Amino acid sequence: MAGGWAMAPILICSAVALAIVLERCWTLRRSSVLPAGLSQEVREWARSDQLDPAHLEKLSTGSPLGELLAAALAVRNRPRELIKERIEDTGRHVVHRMERYLNTLGTIALIGPLLGLFGTVIGLIRMFMQVMVGGMADPTKMAGGIGEALICTAAGLTVAIPAYVLHRYFRSKVAGYCVDMEKQATLLLDDLTLSAPAATPRPRRASVAAGDKAPV
């Protein structure tokens, strides 16, 4: 209340930023994104050919890593380049979902100081307008305008600094998850392609025509 009406957008930004941080902390848990032992279990399924559409659907909806591995298994009988392309396409969608709301958090970190500066300017304008009307006889009016300006500035920085730090933290966390998922997908890709048994060459048939005899 002491900061004036310019505090309203700052408080709204703080509420939105807090909601995004709590949601991303829950969604980007490592156990939720990269379940322990999932990659090894999936590779064992692929080796034993224990896969069916229902199994792949359950794997795809379980976690981002499971969705990436399920995309590779869905085309496991295709050439390596096609499997790799499917992994890359699915990976872009997975990363986009993991970065959900982070742009909004970054925007709040950017506009927080600007909103504080806006409130500061409003407070200073109000102070000078009161000075123009009543002169310098009442210093409390000037103190009120200065206080309003400082409160808005402090509030804007209080919202912007944690939002910026957490925005960078979540971005780095997503980048680390991407590296780990790429490693697991590469291991599965190698199991699906490089370890496939090579086709054994057929024995060459005798080309000696019937009735022909080898020279004595």
C-alpha cells in the first residue's frame, strides 16, 4: 500500500513467478525426467524382443526419457539414420515441454526492475507536483513521494533477482538433462543397430554344368 498503485503489477509478477518456480521444481525432478535404471531396462527389453504397442505406449507416457526411448523403439527395424532422425524429432518436443514457462519466468526477471523504475518515476512525479502546489512548507509530502519511489524500486528488484537466478538454474538443469538423455538414446541406438546380427553369406553354388567333367 505504501508503494502506491504501481506495486500492483509487481505483486502480480511475483505471484506468477512463484507459481512457475514451484511447478518447475516439481516437474523437473530427476526421478521424474530420468528414472533410475530405465535405460538399462529398456535395452534389455529390446534385446529380448519383449515389446508390443501397449508396452511402448506405457513407456512413452511415463517420463521424458521414456518418450524418447519409445520413439526409437517404434522404428527399431528401420535403418540407423531413420531411427536417429526420429530420436532428434522427439527430443525437440521433449525439450520444448521441459522448458515450458521458462520464457515467462525470464520475462518477469526482465520487467521487474522496469516496473520498479516505473513506480519510482510515478512517485517522484507525484512529489514534485505536490511541491508545485504547496511549496516546500510540508516536508512530509516530499518524504512520502520519495518513500513510494524507493519501495517500488526495492520491490521490483526483489522480484527480478530471484526470478533471473531461478530462470538460469532451470535452463542449466534442462541442458544437463538433455545431455543425459542423448547419452541414453545413443546407447539404445547402438544396441538396435550395431549389435544386430550380420547376414551370413550364402554358400556359393557349384558352377560346373551337368555332364561336364573335370579334366583328369
